[in-house]
Amino acid sequence: LAATLRNAQTRPEELHYPHSLFRSAAILLHSLVNASFFSTGNLSTAIAVTELLLRINGYRLVVDHRSLQEFLEKIQQGGIVINQTENWLQNHVCS
């Protein structure tokens, strides 16, 4: 888990993109969604950690539970890429 958190800061394939809070949050979310740290609760952990990162930086995620669950499942299935997640996060926060 600690390695995943460190890797979310900078990944080699992301170096050519401008770095931002939402890009970091998107990378973190993808890393945690696609990791299997626990027998259950991986998606819940992924969103909790991502929400914490956003809150520390003055943002609050605003989305209903069903939409969030569907979005996380699409990430898990490989149907959502990091750029899409970054945009989704920017569109689902308030300060």
C-alpha cells in the first residue's frame, strides 16, 4: 500500500503531462482501484484515500453513491483512463 501511494506521486508514463492535484488524485484512484490489498473493501479504500487527498487540499467530492460505484467499477474494468478520471474528479468537487 505504501508503495502504491508513493507511485501515485509520479509515474513514468505520466511525466509528459502537467502535474496537478487532480492528476495526482486520478493516478492514486486508479492505482488503488486496481490493487488488491484486501479481500474486500478495495474500492471503498480507494475512494476514501482519494477523498482524503482532495479534502487536505480544500476540495470535497460531490457525487451520489450509485454514480460513484459505477464509475469505480468502470475504472476497475479498464473502461476509464487516467485523463478521464482527472476530468471526472474536476467536475465532481466543490471547494
